[in-house]
Amino acid sequence: MQPNPQRFLNSLHQLRSIGAVGKGVVRPAYTDKDIEARKWLAAQFAEAGLTPYFDPVGNLFGLAGDGPSLLMGSHSDTQPEGGWLDGAYGVMVALEIARAAKEAGGPDISVVSFQDEEGRYGVTTGSTVWAGGRSLEEADTLTASDGTSYAEGRAKMADLVSGDFLDPARFTGFIEAHIEQGPYLDTSGEHVGVVTSIVGIRDMRITLTGQSNHAGTTPMHLRRDAFQGLSEFNQRLNDRLRNVVLPETVWTIGHVSVHPNGSSIVPGRVMFSMQWRDGDSGRLAAMEAIIRETVAEVAEDRGLEVEFGQLLGLEPVAMDPRLQQALAHAAEAEAPGKWRRMPSGALHDTTSVARHMPAAMLFVPSINGVSHNFDEDTREEDLVVGLNVLARAVAAL
């Protein structure tokens, strides 16, 4: 099985052009550019001898034959200001492996681009629904920051749907390639990382409500300022969480919406995202308790009301030992002494897929550890090393 590096790179850059903004890509789930990219991918799958299949939420599969096959892929949607490789690398490297396998007369390799991995509406929504981690009815009620529902989002792809959700049992395993999105491989000069486990994640929206009032005439001690409540919550939370977490534990307030959002108005309401990640389910639960307790205390102290949104998340997941070992042997053959085993601090569709089948991941470096940013990039030679490691591992399996 001989993959074609130049064909792979050309295809990867073609996908990059759909939604390109400078060095980056803007292709959030269910936007026009996301759907355009999925239609283009479907045509690429068909050209490679795979059967394109859109399921009810817009997950796009390229199926190899009617029998069992190894599934490879990732996602092609992006963050609101995304890099060109996040997700896209895993889809296009999988397509090249499938092409090479077809040309070699086997094995059967199917490809997937899962929908809404980046969480416009939830957490890895497309793969989570497909894997049974969340019902379609429940997912349809999820909303994006612009107020649109998941049901409204997927309705934009209704005319593309091929049929019902595919049975995961038709696949023998899953391998996802991805850029690291962190600094470790790039800093060490290593070419690939064999993932040992993926952290768990929790995500929740919290709303603090006070009272809007005139910014010039309302005395400071009489204000019920929702934004000041958020500011105090953030400070208290940082102090408290540091006593219960590990160095690799992370938490983020990444989205804030202030109402009425006027420079001369005391903010009466603030809605913010609260996300935290760790490799231990018990620690994730302990962090949740601290978050809820802290925001409730701040609300009481400042005369605010607090509302907790739906708690979303996925559990930490260990990668399959057999698939890990195949990737490790291939990494040593293709990049001797220049690879490592490592956990993933980022969430991936593999977490959902691992509910049903053996699953594994391979990382390639991110230059300066940058991701979820227009400056995200990886050296082409590292992209190709990842391709060759995957091809060797799949052939061995």
C-alpha cells in the first residue's frame, strides 16, 4: 500500500480553499461553507471508489464495500476563526489511505467527516449522536450562541441525507489522525505522537441576572452589576480550583454575552460559558461542585440571580492497546526515536466512537503549539510522516 504524498497535500489544500480567510478557515457547522465542503468531500469520496453517505445529522461517510471495514477520519467543520488543519488533516489523510488501499486491492478503508465536532451546538455533537451518547431529540434542543437550534442547523442539510444512522457494528475499528494542538511535539522536535488517552470534558452555560441601570447616576454600592459578578466569580474560582487540580487540568470561560451591552448602561445580565477538562471523572465532578457553589455565593453576595444551563460533556477514554501498538511500531519505523506516547488534552470524535469499537489516535506537531487560530500550521514534512505512519500501521493491522 503506497500512499501518494503529493496527491494528499493537493487535496488537503483544496479543502483549505473552501472558507479560506487569510491563512485560516471559517467553516462552522451547518454554515454555507461547511455544507459546500461536505458536498466537495462527497464528490472526492465517490471519485476514490467510496460510497458517500450522509446520515440525519450531516455526518458524511465514504463507505468501502458492504462488508466490515476499518473506519478512519475526523471532522471538517471549524471554529468561528479556525485553522486549516484542525480536523481537516484527519479527514484528508484518511481519504489518501483509502485511495492507496483501493489501488493495492485492499484492505477496505471507510472514511468519515463528523459534523459539529467543534461544538457550535454542543460537544462533538455529530459523533456523540451517532454513537448514542445523546438522543437526536435531545440534541435538537441545543442552541448555538446566535440562538439557532441544532434542529434548525441540520435542517439545512436535509436534502443531502442518504438514510438513517449507520450501524457502528459495520466497522472493525477507528483511527483518527489530528494535529496535536499543543506545544510538546513541536518543542521536542518529534514528528508524531501516539495517543494513550483523551481527557474528559464538561461544558455548561451560566447566566447571572442583576439590574440594568444608568452608568452615570447609579451609585456603585447600589448596583446589581452582572458583569462584576462574573469578574468576581472568575477570581474566586481560580483561587479555589488550584487547590484540587493537577498541573494538566484546565478550565476556561471562553464565551461571554453581556446585556444590554451598552457603554453607558450597568450590565443587567451576563451569560458565559464554563468549560473544564481533566483525565479523571471524579476530579471533573469535584470541579463542577466548586463551580456551582462559587457562582451561587457570588450571586448571593451581589444580589444577583443565577441560572445553570444544561451540563454537557464526555468521559475520559483510554485508547485501544492493539491499535496503539500498531501505530507505535509504525512510528518507530518511519520516525525512529522521534516520536512519543502522549495523552490528548483536547477532545476529539474518537471519544464518542470508542463506545462501540477499538479506537486510536495519531498526532502530528502544531507549530508553536497554536490551534483554534488563523495562524495554526504544521510543516508539510510532518503531515507526510503522519500519512506514512498511518499507512504502515493500517497495512500491519
